[in-house]
Amino acid sequence: MIETEFNTDRVAEADRFDHWRALAEGAPSPMEPAGIAAAGFRMHQRDLWLDRIRVWTMSFRPMTFRRPAALVDKADPGTYNLVLVREGTFGQLDGRDERTYLPRHLHALDSSRPFELATRSATGAVSCAGLEIPKALLPLPRAAADRLCGIPLPADTGIGGLLAGTLMTLTTQSAQAARPEPGGGAAYSAADTSRIEAALVELVSGLFTGAFEAHGTRSGQPRHALGARVRAFILRNLHDPGLTPSSIASAHHISVSYLHRLFHEHGTGVAAWIRWQRLERARRDLADPASTSTIQEISARRGFAHPAAFSRAFRTAYGLSPRDYRETGLLARDSVTGTANALDELDTDFPHGGFAGVTPA
């Protein structure tokens, strides 16, 4: 863990503003300060560099931070910066709208978007903490996480509270260890760094996932409508062996856990529903007396990457191997007679009580 600190008390007063402005404009995600006079400028900033995550604290007089499009084009590290307001208020200008963040709020800034952040304080002092985390470390689809930028996230309850508490513990212990007093020294060992970073990734992922699911449900994204779109998407792509819960969730800008929840509400799992839809289409193909396709061709057309896996799944569902089913022509006595025509109509409803012969995954 590498620690850096900037304190205007240790810089000649005439040089304080220019010194910090150079640091801000030369940062991985550069910003430019505005709305403050150089005379009397005060700033205290500490940074804890883990492996790929930066944890930081700042105390300063009210000012405005700008990241215009020109600076985004100049340098974009592909990160989210989560800011925890401790003292004062933050007003984020986004086009014509301004969002206000109060103490006990976390809010996310996207390094790929221009922004203007105005800070205010009745006492003349602003204090905040936060972390900068690469987008690539988060499992939530990028578009889903991007939607959370500009939405106040609670920092006093739930996972947000845990994250805020962790940030404050890290920065407080680090500051105490840095004091030139007996007993001072590094607060964390090198081995601790990777563990701390892993914990922060889990907390941020949990915060973003929960916030997106809650906000998505409130903002006109009814589950039944979303579920219908998801099922229609699956049916259009059943032929693709690479169709997975992860790819489906990414295509709809939701988390994998939320996708599973949509299906579990109807008594099945995502993988089970996909498997059933593929098997039904393959069963129809096998029962077609005019078909000249081989069993391997049918299984591949219906999205099964391996013929052996298809045969096992088919036998489990229908009690016969694909070859025996085709040869005996059991269509008329099949236990799921009548579903074939429905499949042609793009039936995306869930059968009541789950699926016969298929164990929900």
C-alpha cells in the first residue's frame, strides 16, 4: 500500500493553489478547480493506493471541480469515483439538472463523462472521502453501473453503510499510523492490501447491484415486462451455444442475480428454462417425418454444443434417447402433446408448476 499526502500547511501560501491545481490536472482522471480565490486556499488530501483501487480523503474550503469533455478526451482511466460526503453539500451539474448530495450519501462519478461538482458549506469547510475503482473490476454490466451515476446512494444503512464504515476505518487508521509518534508505522501489511482490495470490490459490487435493482423496479421497469423481453430474447437466440445467464443479463443491463430472481418467481431457473425450450424444439424436429437432418445436426441447430450432452438431457426429459424417440414415432403419445404449435407462436409464458422432467437450475 502506497500512501501520499498533500497539505497546504506545508507549502508556501503563495504557491498553494498552483501546486494543488497542478496535482489535480495531472491526476489519472484530471479535473480543474474553479470558484475559489488563490488567496487563502486550503486543501488537505490523503491517498491510499492499493493495487488498482485508490482510497482518498479531502478537506478544503468550498470550491467547484470541473471535468470538461476536453479533459475526458485527454485522459480517461475507465473508473468510477465513489464520493462519501462528510461535511457540506455537493451539487452535481449534469446538463440542465443539478443533483444535491448531503452527508450520509455516496455518489458515483464516471471518469468517461464530463461533470461539474460544486461544493458548499455553511461553516466554510467541506470534507469528503471516497474510492476510485476500475470499471473492469465490477461484475455488473457496464451500462447498468453507468445508470447509477447521479443517483444518491445511502451511506448510513445496508451495504452502503458497510462501505462507508470501511472507508472511514481505512483512512483513520492510515492517518494514525502516519503520525511521527511512538508506535507509528504502516497500518497494513503488504499481504493485507490484496485482501482489502477484494473486500472493497465485493462491497462496491453489492452496493451497485442492490441500487440498480431497486432503482430499476421503481423507474418504470415492471418485472413482468422485463421478464417477457428476456424470454423473447432467449427464444431468438436459442441456437447459440454461448447463450448463458451472464450474456443474457448483460444484454438487458441487469445483474445475473436479478435475472435468476425473475425466473425463480415462476418456479424455475434460467438454465432449466433454456434447456426445456431447446429440448422441445429438438423433440419436434425428431418427430417430423419429413426431416432429413441427423440427430447431431438437430442438436447443434437447437443450441446444444455436444451431442452426448443433448442425448443425456433428452433421455432425462422424455425417457427415451433421441434415436429411440425418432424411430418409434411417439409424437401422438408424448406427454407434452400440443406444445409444438405453441412454440411456433413464440410462447414465452411459464408453465404452471415448473417443467415436467426438468429440474430447475
